[in-house]
Amino acid sequence: HMLRINHNLSYNPPLSLQGCDPCSQTQRSKLQHRRARINQQINKEMRMRAGAENLFRATTNNKVKETVALELSFVNSNLQLLKEELEELNSSMEVYQTESEAINVPMIPLGLKETKEVDLTVPLKEYICEHYREDSSLFEKEIKEFMELRQAMRTPSRNEAGLELLVEYYNQLYYLDQRFFPPHRTLGVHFHWYDSLTGVPSCQRALAFEKGSVLFNVGALYTQIGARQDRSAATGIDRAIDAFQRAAGAFNFLKENFSNAPSLDMSGPSLCMLVRLMIAQVQECVFERVTLTMQDTHFTSQLQVAQEAARVSDVYSLVLQTMSQPLVKDYVPFSWASMVQVKAEHFRALSHYYAAVALCDRTQCDEEGEKALLQLHVSNPAGPPLSQVLRDPEERRKLGKAHLRRALIRHEEAMRVHGLCKILRKMDILQEVLSFVHKRSLDKYSEMDREDDFDETAEAPEIHCECQKPDIIPPNFSTVQVTDIFRRLGPLSVFCARARWGPVRLVCLQRGEGGLGLTLRGDSPVLVAGVVPGGCAEEAGLREGDYIVAVDGENRKWAKHGEVVHSLKSCSDRGVELSVITLHTHDTQVCFIALHTHETQVVLCVCVERRSVMLSPRGDKENACQRPMGGAKAQSSVSLLNWNRKKNREGGGVTKRLGSTFSLPFGNLGDGESMY
């Protein structure tokens, strides 16, 4: 049933985006190489453990059981060592930090998920032959281009080009899904991805797993871009804020649109933790921008900085709570949890420090400053009213000293937690920052302390800050425009994995006295909307609902209405040879229109409203949203094996609906319909 059609759509592979040189010796590439090697070793040890466990359960020989038990203990020890080595790699935050000499608290980036090579050549060729009834050898260039794109996607550069490469591949996966993955069936291809933090391999046949893993890497790459920004300047801070907001948006999109992930890094609790971590890092950057751009040292400005620091501490405390939840607690690296706790204590100390500076050093206070002070604390401090404190320098000194005392306690707690983590102790920048702010608070406290100050220092209340709704930027996949690599197979509105059609039929059509006797409608491909009973088209074998895919052997799947009409009108006396197909099932809306001739002959003309599934900038349901082309929207539900989307996916289902029959004069053809 295979018919060779001249694919006059010449295939010119685009200049594809390239990944990093896998042999490059940058610190980041070395880290990724070590991570890939450890992932492979973990995979090997887990296979050995699975085999040993099966043997232990199957054997009844006690000696064999003892030998296997010993082997299991050895394998488990190796796995624990590999896990610790991988955790140390994931804690290597300094590799991703900026090379600027400015002293900033390090940010927490994520390493990319590693994947194995996948050879799709044979499955795609077989599906092209079986489903599309095309000569698969004609599509070797397309298959090669897709394979090269996937290979490049494995090593994206840490910049905008790397992000575009990942999004380009993600968008191509949408087309691959539409072309080659029908409902309730897979190609038999297994996608292998390693957990970002533990290195545990996961394997799925669902294309959704591939999409989700690529989307995870988009978020992870944004974290690396955000961490490398030079935050000593306002422009660098703004770029870091944007990167962390987009990372949070990618992880949040993944959390809301996918479920039952086979790996822990893409589970709901882990993604929730990552979203909150990114939001906390955004808030930290906002605090740095406030302190950097603050032009004056007015009383009110200092109080605002204190509240910003308290807000950063609050969001990091929330992250720490999330990291303490079941499933996440044993999964998150200890260095991450330690860093988050250090930052929560560090910024809480800074909030008290700036409050003390405002009270002790800024003697000028207006009505606005008094109002700001009244809103500064969670509860009113012990002693005289705050309005009186503002007017009494001694009371201001005492309250400021109380805030400094709390700041010192928090600084010391941050340094204690820092000292408990071996990974953090190796981070010289963090040690330098913690030591500097602690010494600054200690010097300020010594400056305010007096020899004759025998009054017990009062307890300063915590700094109050209003909760703000976090701003996250969801992924916008339409920013990277792609062309379907397998476009030559035909328009997706007809030639997709969810459609079924009969074999290509050859119809030799000759013009009679009354014309060709057919009605055409639509574009790409053109539809035979009706045939006149007894006319040339009916006698040649054309049927209503046929699609014209070739004219005289030339591919016309993508042809416009006028192009096909021109080919038919310019046919010679010998006629024209049409290649047509008939859809059996498809995602269409079909309404039968009764057309009457002057002799009251009834002709049924099929008007098919077709849709072309396009990439949507909103990114709904794996970005598989519909952009209508001459038709209305429809919905269907598609399951993707055991790793599914949370909501029903739009488009791609198989629905057929019959409309009401009504009469029209024969001359009144529908829009885009022409009688020949």
C-alpha cells in the first residue's frame, strides 16, 4: 500500500543550536562529567543489588544466602559512598558563583539531570512506513537532525543560547508527540534520566517523562545563570532576580502539570521545595538591591532595610520547614539545609542590626518615622511607649542595644550551624561574610555599652514584615519559534498519530462537458467537499471527504486551495492523476449539508472543520494548546502510561460529531468552497 510521491518540499536542515563541547575543561563541565560518571556507577551498583536480592529470595541454600548477604552489604556500602560523593558534588555551589571579587552570600544552584543516548532511528522509520505509508529512507535527514538536537540538548551552555536549545528541543518534542505517539501505544523507546541529586536512574517509555526532564533542566539552568551573576551592581542583581523567578516558574509549571514522576527530584514535595527556595533567593536579591540603591541613611530608610531583611529570613525559614517534611528531609543534601538555616539566622540578625542603627545613629525623626517605628515590631517592646522612646535618647539607646543583643545571638547561631557542615566550612566567601557582619554588630554593641550601664538589657521583639505574594515567571515556550522537523509528512491537522486513513488511491480524472464534477474546500491539504452524482469525479472514483495529497505525482499535502485548482484547470486532454486518501477516524467536526440542483438532485457535501495544533505561548498542558485554523476548539483526554499529566490534555483526541442537515441553493457554496 506504499505509494512513492515526489516530495517537492525540499528539506533544508536549519542551522541547529549546538551544546557545549563535551571535552571542554571548564570547572562546570568537569563537575558534570564527574556527576555523569557517578550516575553510571550508581546505576551499575543498583543493578547488582537487584540481582543479589532476587538470588537471595530464590535460593534455599544457606551458604549461598550467606554469600549473597555479604555481597549485598558490600554493594550497599558502595552505594552509600557514591551517594555521599554525589551529595558533595551537588553541594559545590562555589563552581556556579560569579567570578567577581565582590563579597556576596553564595546562592544555591541545581545541577542538570543527566540522560542516556537514545537511538530513535529504527522506531521512527518503522512508524513512518507503517502509519504514514511513506518510504522511510526519504526521512533519514529529519531523523538525524532530531537525534543531533537531542545530543546537543544534553550539554547546554550556561547562557541564553543554552536555554534556547533546551526550549527548542522541548517544542520539537510536542511535534514528535503529535506525529509518532498515538493514544494507548508507545514506540517501545525507553527514556533514561538520572535524578538530579541522588543519581538514581529512572526509565520510562512515556514521552511526558522526556518533556518533564527537559523542563526540569530549563529550571536548573536558570538557577545556574542566576547564581553566576555579579550582584555587586544593580544590573547583575536584576538579572539574578529574573533568572530565579523563571526557575521558580519552570518548577511550578512542572509541579502543576505533571504527576506521578518516577524520580524524586520531580515529585510534588521536591518541586514545592525548589519553588520556595527560588522565591527565597529572589527575596535575598531584592534585599541586596535595596541596600545597594539606598541613597540616604534616613531613619525611615534604615527601618525599611530592617523589614526587608526580616522578610528574607521569613522566606528562608519557610524553605527550611519544607525541607524538614517527609520524603524531602532525607532527600535534600545536608549542605542545602544548612545553608538555608544559616541564611535564615543571618538575615534575622541583619534585621535587628539595621533596627539598632536606625534607633541609635539617626536622631532626626519626623512623623513618618514615628509611624514606621510603630509598625516595626511584631509586638510592643517592654518599657515606655515608642512615641516616648523616640524623644528620649537614652531609651532609644537601650532599645537599640536590645536589638543588637538579639543580632549577636543570631549571628552566633548562624556561625554555629555553618561550622557543623563540612561543605560550608570550605566556602571561604560565606565564612568571610558571616565573620564580617558578626564583628560589625559586636563593634556596634561595644560602642553603645557603658561601664555604668547596670540595667538589665530588655528583650527586643522580632521585626515585623508584611507577607508579599511571590512573583514567578512561568515558562514561555513561544519565545523560541521552531519548525516541525517532520513537516514533510504533511499538515498535523490530518497527518498525525491520532488519525487513521486508508491507503493512497490513484484517481485518473478527465474533464467532461459539465466540468470535473467536484467541489473543493480548504487548504493543506485540500478536501473534496462534494462530488456531483454521475459526474466525472464520481465515475473516476472520487468520494466526498477525500483529501488530495498529490497531483500528477507532485506532493500537494501543503498546497493552498488556489494551487490545487490551478493544477486541475491546467490539466491536458489526457486528464490529471490525483492521489487521494480517506480519513477513517480523526479529530474533526463533520456536518452534512444537503445541496439541491435545479432538478432537485441531492448532493451531500462534507464540510470539515479542521484544526492545526500549534505551540501556545501560555504553555498549557505541556504547551499543547490549540490555535484554531478554521474550526472550533475541542478537548480530549490522553493518558501517557504511568507518568501522566494532572489535567486532560487539549486536542489530539478522536471525536466526530454530525451536525444538522439543512438545504441551500446549489449556487451558494460555503466559504473557501469552489465547484469545478
